[in-house]
Amino acid sequence: MRQKILSLTLIFAIAFCALAQQKRADESMPGTERLRAHVSYLASDKLDGRRTGSAGANMAAEYVAREFARYGLRRSVGRDLPGMSIVEADSPRRYMQEFPFVAGVELGKNNSMLFTSRSEAAATAPGETPPTHSSARAASLDLRVGEDWMPLGFSSNKNLAATPVAFISYGIKADELKYNDYAGAQVKNNIAVALAGTPDGDNPHGQFARYADVRWKAIAAREQGAAALVVITREENFKDDPLSRLSFDNSAGEAGLPVVVISRQVAQRLLESEGLAPLSELEKAASTARSAASTTTADTTAGKASGENRKNIAASLQNVTLSIKTDIARRNTPAYNVVGILEGSDPVLKKEAIVIGAHYDHLGRGGSGSLATREGDIHHGADDNASGVAGMLELARIFSAERAKTKRTLVFIAFSGEEEGLLGSNYYVNHPIVPLGQTVAMINMDMIGRMKENKLMIGGVGTARQWRDWIQAENIKAETSRTPEGFKAARSIDQFTLSLNEDGYGPSDHSSFYAKQIPVLFFFTGTHDDYHKPTDTAEKVNYDDERRILFFIAGLLRSIDAAAPRRPTYTTAKSESQGRSMGFRVYLGTIPNYGGSSDGLKLDGVREDSPAAKAGMKANDRIVRMAGREVRNVYDYTYALGEMKAGQEYEVEVVRGSETLKLKITPAARRQ
């Protein structure tokens, strides 16, 4: 009996050890169900799309911070102080790196717009009855903000009293198309009134498509010396028009002049006071004149319609003045990167760090950046980028369980503000928790949840000399099979069909680190029909393949660490892209900073051997003037870029530190 009990005890002990070993093995592997749980929460309705600065984004940040705490990652913000309570010491906020963010705009208390018709208020002729007090009042119309008019979110604040008005058709000036709505119009120090849209109507592929945005109209108005720009809505019901809804784009900055939108009914009153044709007829005439001019040119057959012979539809409204006071208040709110630190085990190498990052913000309920047909639906952002955050959390859990094996420090970061223009990662590299000189590499995961046909895209492979060899070695796995003779033979096969891209720049957070000369790798499984739409939901994520990708990335991280004390050798990557063309014909090689500004466009970087590099431009330069045009923000920059020609020399003025430099740049033709 005693022997049986001992045998049973031994069996149970062996089984317990086996289960414990299996549990440890499971903990060292990425888990499909854990990934699903992370994505399901982050992409849930509760978080309302995680727009930067919103309550939903803050809930996502707190979720990541709590996971970091569970894994025992070191808090990155502040330090434990004598007398600090347990609640204070364990607060999720201790993982959060705060950075400033403009979450939106709202109307201030001092918005007003007054329409005055001089013809109605004109003095009476001798012998006529003088106007009564009520009829004199009728000469002015106090417009209602939100009902008759609305300042736009990027409008400058200003007070204009009784200012003359000029109608300028669509308000477009396009030198390359030889088209100028301002030709012959008296707009200097006057208020320019323009139609919304373009002569192409709703054609998204028309030659004027990029001029439809009101920001381009505002730039043209400012360059022509207009005191303000007033845009007429396209919708009959003012509140149905997208321009009537106050919104803000962080990359836009201020326009440099007041920009407002008015209802069609108010516009009709303006035209009637001048005795002009009804608004609908003016719109038709503006488009028809353009079409007629286009068909008279010899270039029409080649698809290059010119506006050279176009009859301009512009008029100074002699009997009308507008008084406009704009008061836009920017709503500042804190946003957060979430940073957890796993300290390395080597007493010397722990001073060096590898950053593993993914952005957790998304698009909220649409608006700027959305590809949905309407605004207001929750954009869940399961693949973009709850999948990357879930992957980052799984890697944090795995490496925290084997922390004694990791020599270097691992810094796990969930970035915010990526969708607004890499704001969070840009803030981090300028306010690093671990000095950038001690940061040996950055691994970025953005949209790793929708793998198709076993294809995995990796960017940044040209940013370190070792990357290609390490990636290829990690991608090979041994597979055994039984031969007809009954023997097992091993063969090497690729885990993934890899698409490797040299470039270290790109539309995600690794770009901020590469601009600081840190080797980077960017993991991505490709875009899909649900990209930036409400339909990017948790059930569509391919969790099994994401688990495989994380296993691959974990192996790469171990390779980087095992090579210590050698670091990945930074190299300048070959550019395999000239960025988004946006219809532009020229290429400069600049890497713009998309944070909002009104005092010039800051450069995060300059591509090697590009026109910008040859001109002497450098990272952190601030472009304030280019090709004879003032540059206040990224929209001014792209407007100037659109008017430049390849092979022609232009002057560009930059601020570098306390110096203002005038450089010469010759754009290159953009590769098609």
C-alpha cells in the first residue's frame, strides 16, 4: 500500500512538473486569445474610436498602463517619494508621458457678422420722403452665427468693420493651368467672396480637384491681399453643408486671415443688393465659361485644357459692405504616450535600450482622415491599430516573464497622436525617457492584423547594416517530413513571404526615430477595404497569423540583444518612395512635421541626395518662404509645391536656430 501511495505521489509530481513546464512554455509564446481580448476591448464601442485627447483614448491609455503594471514594467514618469501613498505610487498615470494637443475648436463669445447694403441706405432725393427708422435698419442685416454663417476652424481671429466686398467666382488661382479667378478683381484689403467647389463640379479626378479644399482658396486669397475670405455653401440648408460644422485639423495651423462660410440665402441677398444674377445662374455661368474656354484651346485634344482664354467672372460689389468679427477658441487638452520600461539584466548593457512601439489612437467618429461616406459612426480601428497595441502588450508580457535573459533595457511605448501627424512619437524623440544616444533600435507595429496570402511587409531594412541578414535568418524554419523510405528529412522553408522596403521614413511612428538616426523596423500586413472606416472591427482580425508575426518579432528582438555589445549599425537608407504625390509633379525630398504651426513648416528630416539636401536644407529647419510664397504651415508648403516646376531654380527661406537663410533649390521631376 505504501508503495502504491509513493508511486501515485510520484506520478502526480511528474504530471504537476509537466503542467508547470507547459504553462511556462505557453507564457513564453504569443497567445491568440490574449490578442483577441486586447483588440476586442480597444476596438469596442465603449472607447468611441480612441480619437487623440478624447475620453475613449484616455481609457485606452489607462488600459495599456494597467497591463504594464501587471507585467511588472517600471513606471516611466516621476519617482517614488517619501510619504507617497500606494494609490499614488501605483497610479496608471505614472506610465503616461503627457504632451500638448489641440483637441478641437469652439466658438468664442465675440463672433459677429453684419451685412450692410448701401443702396438700401442711400440718401433720398430732394422732395422724397426721408427713410423711416425701420427702413434704415433694414439696410443692415445682423447675421446669426451657426444659422447664417460660421467661421472655419483654421480661421484667424480678427475684427473687420464695414469692409468692401468682391465676388471672385471659385477663388482659385492655378498658375500651372493658367487659371486665375482673381484676374481683374479688386480684392486687396477687401473681403473676397467665393463659391465652394471647383469648375469641375463633383469630379474627383478633375484637373481642379486639389483646389476644392477651402484651405487652398484661403491661401490664394491671402496671397492676393484679401482682408478675409467668405465661402458660399453648396447645400440649400446651411446646417446640411459640411463646412457649417466647426472642425479642426492639427496640421493646418491658422489661415492668416478670417475664413468664414455663409448660407446661400445670405449670398443671394448680397447679389441682389448689387443687381447681379441669381446665385444658381452665377454658378452655372462660372462652370460654363470654364468649359467654353477649355474647348477653344488646342490642348483640349491632349487632355490639357487651359484657362488662358477663359472669361473671368469677378465683380466688385459697390453697394455692399461686410463687418466680420471672428473669435475661435482652440481647446487644448493633454494627450498621452504610455511608456513602460523593462530593465535589462546586464549591469552595463542595461543602459542601452530597444524601443518597441505601436500607436493606440484612431479616428473617433470620423471627420478628418476618415474614408467613410458619412461622419458620426464609431471608427473602431481594430487593425489600425488595436492589432499593433495588442502585439506590443504580448511582447511586453513575454519578455517580462524572461527578464533575466534580456541584457538590454526594453522600452514599450503606446503612442497617441499618430493619426494627427505622428504627434506622440515626435514628442517622445524630443523628450526621450531613455536618451536617444543609448537607443539602439526602434521596432514599430502598425496594422499587423489582416495578413493575406502569408505576406508580411517590413520597412526600414536599409536603416541598419545587419537587418537583412537577421530578418532572413529569423524567417527560415526547419520542417520535417517522412520520405517514402520512412526516414524524416529536414528542409528549410520561409515562414512568411516577405516584402522588404529599405526606407526608414513612412506614415507611422518609426519615421520620428529614423529622423533622429536610429535604426528602425516597421511591421505591416497591408491595407484593406475597411481601412479608416467604421467597419474595421475586432472580428475581422486574423489573430492566428498575428500570433505568428509576434513570434517572428520576438525572435528578432532576441537576435538584437544576443549581438550585444554590438549595436545595429545605422545606415542611411535608400529611398524607395517619394511620398504621396497628391498630384504634384515635382519632388524635393523633405520630411515635413505635421504638427500644427503658424510660423513656418518644420522639417523632421531631409532625404539623402535629394534636391532639398543639395540645397543645404537640414532636419529642424523651418521653411518660412518658398518659391516667392509665404509658408506658415504644411498647407502653404504643399500649395507652393504644386506651383513649382522640375528643373527650375527657386529660392527657399529657412529659419535655422537664430539664423534666417536663403537657399536655392531645384525640384526634380517626380517619378510616375
